Amino acid sequence: MKNKVDLLVLNGRLATLAGYSIKPQRGSDFGCLGLVENGAVAITGNKILAAGPMDLVLSQAELNTAKVIDAGGRLVAPGLVDPHTHVVHCGSREMEYGMRLAGTPYIEILKAGGGILNSVRRVRSATAAEMVAQTKKSLRRMLSFGVTTAEAKSGYGLDTESEVRMLQAVQILNRIQPVDLVPTFMGAHAIPEEYKDDSDEFVRIVIEEMLPRVKDLACFCDVFCEDHVFSIQQTRAILSAAREQGLQLKLHADELAPTGGAQLAAEMGAVSADHLLCTDKDGIAALAASDTIAVLLPGTSFNLMSRYAPAREMLAAGVAIALSTDYNPGSCPTENLQLIMALGCLKLGLSPAQVLAAVTINAAHAVNLADKIGSLEAGKQADLVIFDADNEAYLPYHFGINHSWKVIKSGRIAYDKDREEVCYED
């Protein structure tokens, strides 16, 4: 019996990424794209009915009323997933750019009231509507680059009401635009100025005041575990309390020094440990022995002119790797995940197939949604990107441009390059 189809993509070179919904790709499996030549994807409603060889898919599809897209041999991939962003914020921080170019370390900019604290002052004075308006523009850009799901952190409020307001902005954005946002509470993003001499008191506020207020607004809790920010002991206390409130765990780890953040993430069963520029061999070994995804952010290294995460060592050890933009107003102000894919090849030493896996199925695991997104398989959400290229190597090779031809979100065309616009409106 054939099933009614609403949208059919024909004549594509499918990168299905199939078979990794339970466990992410790692080791020799990393970069297994599940390629199908002359493939098709049949969509009913907002779900994939079938994906695979065109003849097999057509045998299952009732096409009388289906909209048909001829991919013309183009690469068809799952919608991209950006698993680490600070997309909700206010204003920008280009005034710090000259300081960074002059070689001022980020921690010194932070101590001088710049960095995160600069954004904190703006967010505290902003309404949720103002944050929504700015963020919506960024999400339209992300969508045009093929991103259909993104994680979105709080952490620029650093007081209870501002943190709640940021997460409420995420709720609003999930109602009014197509990119699915996964909310993360990151009240422990920095020590606010009013507690700079008593970080333990701020940790108490995060645990006793903030977490009970945000537990129903967020899926994850993240902490910036680093020298001069939150210690291993403080981070453990916050994450333990977050887990008791029902939140899943993430961790900014080993970005500026090998502080043991990777080991803590693995020990506590964090879904992901992110940044990891300075992770040592013990941290790599701990991640390899765990289910924690290493989310690497080469755009931040590029923009800060700093070292890159040891991706090849991680891969050799069997760590599961994802890539993300780290989009934020300070250290990585770009929504272009395709550019991050190029940096993943050029600066991390990953192959084109590996970077595609890192922004699809492994990135889906990094937000604990691999059962719903990240691959082209029957029953999954119908999130696809059709690239204006016929192979995965062309994407990072021809860097700095947008390769998206069409983006399909939840079974609807959300971006069409031929129209040069995002066309999925509120």
C-alpha cells in the first residue's frame, strides 16, 4: 500500500547519515555518510516517510498531490544542527576588536569589564521583545545557511530576572520562526561585577535562586569552568544541583587552560563538553571512555587568533566530535556554520565527510535529539538542506559562500536560493 506524500525530493545524492541515532559516529565510523546515488526523500506532513534509492521510495509513495523538487544531482543532507550558540543577546562588541588585534588576552578584556560583562549590561536593560527582534535576524541567517536546529544559551543576564527573560525570549522565538531552538541555562557564564569578590555567594544564588526559576524553561545547564571564572568544585556543585532539578548537563571546558573540565564532564555524564582547546591527554582519554560529545568551535579560535582543539588526537582516541559556530557577540560573531565546516577541515584536520557528520548526526547527539533529527531516515523530522553542489568535499573547498540551494524545515520549504530569500514566515 502506498502512502500519501506531501513533498518529494528526487534525483538527489543523499547523505543519509543513517544508522547512528542511538550512538554517535566516532573512530573509523566518523564520516560514514550513508551515501545514496540517485536518491529520493518522501515527506508526509512534517516527517520523513522514506529516504533512499529513488525506485524504492517511489514504490512507497502516492504522488497525486505531492509537490516535487528535482534536486538535479545535488547533495541532499539532513538539516544542519548548531549545538553551541549564544544567539540570544543584545547589541554587539566590535569596540573590543581592536584590543584583541593588539594582543590583549580575553581574560584581561573580561577583567576590564569587557567581554561577557559588556553584554550583561546590555541584556539587563533590554526587554524580551528587544532580544527577540535582534535574535530573529540571526536565525534567518542561520536558516539560510542550512541550520534547522540550534542550541541557545542564556548567560548574559547573570541575575535571576534577566536569565529568566532570556529563556522566555527563546520560548517566543520557538513560536514565531522555524529554526528549532534548544534552550540552555547558563547563569554561571561569568562572575557578575557585584559578586567579583565573592564568587561562592554567586554560586549559591545560581543554585538556590536561579535554578528553581529556570528548570521549566531550559533543557540543559551549562557552566563556564575555567580559571578566574568557575572552579571545578563550583562547577560540580552547580551541575549537581541542575541535575537534581531535571536538567541535562553541558560544560564549557578547557578553553583557556587544562583545568580538568573534560574529565568532570565525562564523570558527570554531561551530554557535551565544549571548546576543549587545551584539553590534555587525560581529558581526551576521559572523553573517549564516555558518551560525552566533544563540541569543537574552530571559529572562536580563528577569531581570537588562538590555538585549536586537538581534534586529530581526539579522533584517534575514539572521542565523538561535533562542530558548532559558538555564535556570540564577542569571540565568534558569525552565523555561518558552513564556514565552520571549512575551518574544521583546514584547522582541525578533519575530512569533508567528517565535518558533515559533525554538523548533522553528531551535533544532534550533542543536543540529545538524535532520535528526531540529524539523519534522513523514516520517522524523523523532515529537516533537509539541498546544497548547490554534488559532493560533500565542495562545501569546505569553496569556502566563505552559502552553498544552500533549498532548505526544508518540518516538511516545508524554508529557504529558496532561487528566490534569494528566507520564505518560511511567521
